[in-house]
Amino acid sequence: MQLDSLNRAEAFRYMGHKGGEIPENINALADECEGKLLAAIRPNYVWRVFDIEKTGGGISVSGTSLALTGNDITEHLRGCERCALMCATLSIGADSVIRAYESAEMEKAVIADCLASAAIEQVCDIAEREIQAAVGDYHYTWRFSPGYGDLPLGLQRQFIEVLQAQKRIGVTVTDSLILIPRKSVTAVIGISTREISKGRQGCSSCNMRETCQFRKNGKHCGG
Amino acid sequence: MDFNTLLNKEFICLDGGMGTMLQARGLKPGETPEAWNLENPQKLIDVHKEYIAAGADIIYANTFGANRYKLEHCGYSVERVIRAGILNAKRAVSESVNPNALVALDIGPIGQLLEPTGTLTFEEAYDIYKEQVTAGREADVIVFETMTDLYELKAAVLAAKENSSLPIICTMTFEENMRTFTGCAVSSMALTLEGLGVDAIGINCSLGPEELFPIAEELCKWTTLPVVLKPNAGLPDPVTNQYSLSPKRFAELMEKFVSLGVKIFGGCCGTNPEFIREVSAMLKTRKFSPRNVTILAACCSASKTVEINRPRIIGERINPTGKKRFKEALLANDIDYILGQAIEQVRGGADILDINVGLPGIDEGAMMVRAVKAVQGVVDEPLQLDSTIPEVLEKALRVYNGKPIVNSVNGEEKSLQSVLPLVKKYGAAVVGLCLDENGIPKTAEGRFNIAKKILDRAESFGIRREDVYIDCLTLTVSAEQTAAMETLNALRRVKNELRLKTVLGVSNISFGLPQRVIVTQNFLTMALAYGLDLPIINPNVPEMTAAVRAFNVLSCHDENSMEYVRCYGNTESAASPAPANTEITLDYALANGLKSEGAKITEKLLETTDAMDIINKILIPALDKTGAEFESGKIFLPQLILSAGVAQSCFEVIKNHLAKTGTKSVSKGKIIVATVKGDIHDIGKNIVKVLLENYGYDVIDLGKDVDYQAVVDCAIENDVHLVGLSALMTTTLGSMEKTIKLLRENNVDCKVMVGGAVLTPEYAAKIGADYYAKDAKESCDIAKRVFEEFYPQG
């Protein structure tokens, strides 16, 4: 997979920009950071489709030892017969670019960091479309990741084991459940033969809406 | 039978995939396969026997992920799981058709990335591998496979070499761009591992044989060791999880590698005994074609190999000798200063960086380790490890990721005896200085003789001729005019008669003369014409890099003058948006993010203005102004940081000035900043650091993933009264709480401020912090208050 450009508007939003013109010198820095990132990253993803089964505590992913626990993932996958597990990454190149900037050029480090955050979203969007095209004419939920709602972050380790994400795209997880390379994402996409109600696609129906960190930062996880 | 005897065979056949075989027998993805060593031994014995029956000479025990990190959740110890795994394999051999088959202790990546991207330290990785190597002592050979991080693999190889005498096979996993996920190049892998003395190297996993061909081709160019190939059965289908190649097709594709000179064949993911049977049958019809390769002089980092086949610039700036500001930075443990020097030299044109941190009053070994780890984390260029103390060299050699140059050994017996074994053990190249017990010989003849002695001794230690670089030593021409030609004549003889690469620090030549750069540049050009390969220079002096680049054009090293044109063809530099024809002011530079202009203006101001006046009357008010604009939303984060960056470059000029004039800089107080244990998000913390430094505080940056006790120790040792802690994950807030608790338990007389996206003022109060800072600007306000109210003495 290759990205030709990065989502600047989104990146500036992450930097706290609240509208208005971006100053020329900041745009020039963003040009440099974007060029460096595009040259350094190797966006990649792995995915697999599994049958799923509803259990007492959540959803079990058939044929694996992985159980997706909690009310939110159960609700998210309601009516789905299968799910795709995916893991996407910008690769370690993004980490290296940001780190090199951090020692002497913090402004570029911050800009590169936010551009990279925007980039991994772009990668996930492309991955999602490609997965849907490969699986075929079904109905799909939006991406739901460990840490959203009450789906435990603690699943990360098993999640990447099941996908063999370290072997296949170089993604690992630390003891504190941080994915490394830093700009990496794991997600579940529900697959259904029947239409999926729109009601499930936003913060309003999420039981974490008061405390969700994602929401606190002005983002939302799908929909 | 042992591995070396096995190497006498035409080819060696390895086994195939284990995961797929176990999953066919009921193992679920996500379960710990190694637990089956104890829970389902018979199933493993059966799999091993099938592979031996199919023709495998070496079977890999089911120990790939049996490390303490991956086994943590399964309830069995590393020792038990590995011993059982080896035992199963040994039993399979004894019950099989080939009782001579060997059993490999199979070891994969730990599952966590190493520093600086990850949190695992090199030393921890070594320890984890040591445990596995020790537990697997009953095996016949050790295999490290599916490795993507050369640094991790180096820790593994050292752990094996130092705790076992078994032969070692290493295979790494490459992508189609010829690199591993961590950016390791094929040449770097080969140079580093052959240097460390492993027994065979190769490629496994990731792709099918077809895609791996160019990678194997490249590897065969870079190593004299037996080459291993263990590809996947093509690529997997995400829906069915089936691999694309049939056993027959797989073997057909593998046959092509015979002509490359590959010796050892097997299969990885998606292969089964049927694949191995086909491969083994194919190999029986072929003859091994030995490779005749000579590995030329080269050094490397994990991501970049520098061949010494044309003049290459070694940057000399990371060295405190004669540099007051550098000494200050070392004493203050200011690693960012060193990183700045590294990056600047690479931009200037350095191919290799010399690292010397020797200074009385500091722990040179510890500093060297920190500097090497930090510098190799931000630049791709290989390093030259420079110390007069063998113990320091060894510490640096251990943690260096790649094949470095050691600077240096000389003709003295003591030096030869202590340095050369290190060079051999860690597979480095070495600089040999033409001096001995009697000092520097006056004549070219004398220096040539020492060079020859160093070469002979190096070869007797098993060091290759290509890895010995000779320094014929530059003397000051104003003191001894005839010496310059003696150096050059010695250099020419070393190069032509001994066929060795040459290295030379040239700056000394012009000491004591006016317009030094004229003499130095011309001496450099002469030396290059006499055969100098590795000039040690300051690459930031344009005349010096220009001399090398011009030489490369004139000597046909720079084909079509490509590099020269790239460097000098576009002399119009990117114009900064400075107002035309008007003198820009410091205020303007600060507001517009013009770093180098800010530094220049500061330099000029220092001629007429007191340093403290510049700080208090210009810089601080300017910072206050941007701070207020940030708070009111008039500017946003990158603008705030940019103007802080300008101020930082102004402060750097002032610090240099104060260091030169011997004035002690005035500190407003010491502050520790740290990202807490388990957390690696340090951008926020680094922003805070820059702003605090601008306001005149001495900031001790403990980095990320900082141990609780390290914060306490540092605060006590340095008498620090304000500690800033950062955490960005809900999972690491606990570490923040523990750090604060430990500070309190140790009665450290300090205030604690905390910040980070997941924190709230309420939570900050709950975990015992004194202050919550919502952003970097507020942390400066807090610091001001703390030192004014509680610690006015700083």
C-alpha cells in the first residue's frame, strides 16, 4: 500500500488548530515533515475473517482462543455472522522520523507526529475498503478497536498473536499495552448478511460517551 | 554427528512449518504453541518424525516463542518448556529413520521491540536470550530465526556465544524492499553477524521463494558463511488462510537457489513434510556450487552500509577535546547536545561519525553507552567508537548496532593485547595508529613498520586485512615542516604495499598558522591524492567537505559528478521569509520561527549587550508574549514550539559564550522531567522541557519509560525541588501514582507537577500531585510559582 499525500487538515486539527489560515512557515514545515514521512513509512496491514459466536461475556472468535468481551463489542457485532480482524501500521519508519526530530527540532516532531496520526487513519480507511472489496457484497460495521467503549485494551496481545501481526507486519505490544510501531491500529469489523442499523454508529449510543478519551480529544471512533 | 560434520554434506535439509502442523492437530491461533511440549508431547514427536522421514537433517524443537515474556501467561517456566521441547525432538530422532538428525534449539523474537523505538533494553534482551540458551543446552545447534531487528539478534548472538559453545544459525525476515520491518539491510545483517562469528546465516519466513530470490542473491554477495533459505509456501489467503504454493512448485522454485550457492534449505509458514520431501528429493539431484566471494572493506549501522571503496568522511565533532561547551554538556548529561552534533555533521556530509566522550570526572563507560545508543537511534550513519580505555571500547562495542570501527589500537604491546581481541570478538574494523612505546617515528619508514606490525598482529587474532585501517598520524607543520611529507609517504606505502585502507585526522596540520583552513584543505587534498580513504574532519567546514567532493569528481569516484552537482548545483538556498533589505530583529526572528537568524543576531548582540540582559529584556518577554498568544488561541501549538525553538538556539549561543568566557550561567532552579514507567509517549514531555529551558531552568530529562526509583534517586542526588511527570495512557497512570508515592516515602523535598492527555485535575490531586499542568505553557507558570514561593534559592 502506498500513500501519496497525508491528510493535512486532520493533522492540524490534532495540533489544536481551530480554523483560519495556516501560517506560511508552518505549512512549509508540514511540507518537509510530510515528505520525510512519506519516504520513510511502509504502510501495511494484515487481516483475517472469522466466524463469530455470541457467548455470555461477549463474542468468541471461532477457531481461536480470542474472546472479545464487553457489552459494546457485543452490541457492535449484533446480527453479524462473521468479523474481520485487522491490524494496520505505518511501520517503524514513522517512529524514526519523529524521534530524529525530537532531539533538536520539536516543532517538526509535533507536526510529524500529528501527520503520522492522520496517516494511520488513512491507511485504516484504505484497508477497510480493500477488505470489504475482497470479502464481497455484505453489510459491514465500522471499525471497533480494543480500548473503545468497554472492549479491554488487554486484548491487544492476543489480537496480534491471532493475526501473527509481528511476523507479518512487524507490530508488537508492550507490557503497558502500547502498540509499537507507535502508529499502529487493531480493529474489528463486523460482517453481516443483513443490513446494520445506523443507530449503532455514533457516540450517542456508546456507554463510554462521558469518559471516552477519544471523544474528549474531539475525535470519535467511527460512524 | 555435529553441525560442522553435517556441513561436509552437499546440502543440508531443514524441516518445515510447525505452526500449521500443530493447528492441524488442534492448536488454536492465539494459544501458546510451546505449552504443547508438556501437554501434548506425543503430537510433537510425531510431527518431528514426519519431518525426519521427509528428509530433514536438522529439526527445530518447538521452542520458538519459549521466552519469559511470551510464556508469562501460560504457567510454565522457560526452563521446563525448552527442556521438554528439546527432549521431544531428541526422542523423535531416536525413534526415527535417521538417528543422525540434529536437534536445534529454535529461538524467535522476544515479542517486544527494543529501545529506542520500543521499551526493552539491549541488556534485558540479552538476559531473556541467555535464559533460553541455558535451558536449551541439550540441543545440537542454536537457531535464531524470523528476526527483524539486528539489535535484538546481536543481543541473542552474544547471549549464545557467552553462555554456550553450540554452533549458531541466524535467519532474518525481509520484505520485498530488501529490508526487515525495522529497516535492517541485507548487507548490514551479513557484515554484523559474520563479524560476531556465527556459523551460518540466511533468510526465513515473510515471502515465498520467488520473492526471496533477489534478497538471497544480495546476501550471497555479502557473506562467506553457509547461506540458509527457509521461505513460506507463498502468501496466505486472508479468508481461507491457505498458502499459495504446492509442494512441487515450492521445490521447483527452491532449485533456483542452488546456483546462487545456497547450502541449507527448509520451509517456513505453510510448508509441511510434503514440501520438505520434494525439496530433499530435488537436492539429491544437484551439486553444491561453492561461492567465491571476498567481502571488501565496509562498516555499517543496521540500516546503512558504508563501503570503503572511495574517500568517506568521518565526522570528528563528537569529542570534548578543546571544546568547553561540549564538556559542559557531558557534565550535565545533556545527550540532546550530542545528538544535535550528530545530526548536524550528517547534514554537513559525514559518512561515519566518531564518538569520543572521554572527560575526567565522568563515568566514560556509562556515558559512551548512552551516547552510542542515542546517536544510533537518530542517524543511519555507522559509528567509530573512540576511547583510549579498552573497557570503554568493549561497552560501546556491545551496544553498537552494526559493524563499527574501533578507534584505536597502536603498536604498543599493551594496546595490541587489549584492543585486538575486542575487535575480533565483536567483529569490528579497527584504526591502527602508527606509534608505539617509543612515540611517533619521525620517518615514513618507521611508521610503515608499525603499520605492518599492527597488521600482522591483527591477522594473528583472526581479524581480516580488510578490517584494518591505518592512521599515519598528522603532525603540526608549523612546528616540524618536513613531517607533512613523511606522513603522506607513509600513507602511500601503507596503501600500496600493505594494501590497507588508510585513515587520517588532518586538522592538526595547520595549528599555529594564520588562515588555517587554507593549509588544512590543501593538505587534505594532497592526502587524498596519496591514497587517503577515511579523512577525519569537521564536515561542517564547507572547504573540507568540498575538497573531498571535488576529489571524488577528479578521481572518477563520483560518477557523472552526480553528488557534486547535487551539493553545489543549486547554490540558491531556500530563502527565508525575511523582510528584504531591512535588518531583522530578534523579536522578528522569534515571532517567525527563524532559528539560524535568531542565533546570528544573538551572537551580534553579545558583542555589545550583557548576556543576562538579552535573556531578561528580549528573550523572556518574547516568550511571555507567544505564551499569552497561545493561551488566547491566537497562535496554535506548532507556532508556540517554533518560537521556543528559536529562543533555544539563542540560548545555545549564549551558553557557548558563557562557557568561553568562563562565566557561570545563572540557573533559576533545577527541574526533573520524565515520562513514567511503561509509557513511551514523550513528545509532550519534550515540549515542556524546551519551554522550561527557555525560561532559564536547568532541566534534567530522564527520558521515557522511567523507573520509579530513578526519579527518586535523581531528585535526591541533584537536590531537585520540582519534578514533572507525564503519562499518556490510562494503563500508565498507575506508574505515575507509584512514582509520586515513592518520592513521598523517601521524603524528597520537592513539588510534583503532572500532565498528559488522560489526566484531569481531580485525578492529579487524587494521586498526590501538587500541580496539574494542562499544557506546556502552564508548566512554566507552575515552575515560576514553585520557585518563587517555596524554593527561592533554586
